[in-house]
Amino acid sequence: MKVLETKEEFDKFLKDAGSKLVVIDFYAEWCGPCKAISPKVEKFSEEFSDVCFAKVNVDDNGDTAESEGVTAMPTFKLYKNGKKVDELVGANEQKLKALIEKHK
């Protein structure tokens, strides 16, 4: 899964996805729940091949985390046509899957 290193990469990723659903996993290396859900997110990225998945390390790419209003990890933000359509704070696999299915 692609890690978006800069705000410019983040903006380009959203733009390039067009009308496809985009799921961004905002995480931190030191975050236990982030590590716990990471394999599930990888699985979803394979299961939902029509959805664009990427990650943002909030410590390495603080500009993007700040501009997107991320204050807790993990936070999953869903975008379509460059606009946020939903978000989930916390490592809840079932809720994340439900949001992906709702918006894809």
C-alpha cells in the first residue's frame, strides 16, 4: 500500500483517483491499534480492487494530517472526487468495511 510522504503527494493521489473511492489510513509507528488493524486494511485493499488505498504517517507527513484535521490514530478518511465523504476514528474493522461498502 502506498505511503503518501507529502501534502503534494496526498493531493495528487486524490486527484488521480478521479471518481473512485479513496481510503486514507492516517497512522503512527508507535500506535498499537494502528499496527493491529494494518493487516486488515491490506486485506481490504486486495478485496476492494476498485477502491484506492493509501497511508499517511502522521509523524512524517504532519502537514497533511494537520490540514485534514487528524487528531487521533488510526483515523480513516474516505474521499470521492477529491472531497471527504466519511471518516472513522479508531481501529474498528467492521465499521471500516461498512463505510467502504457504503461509498464504493
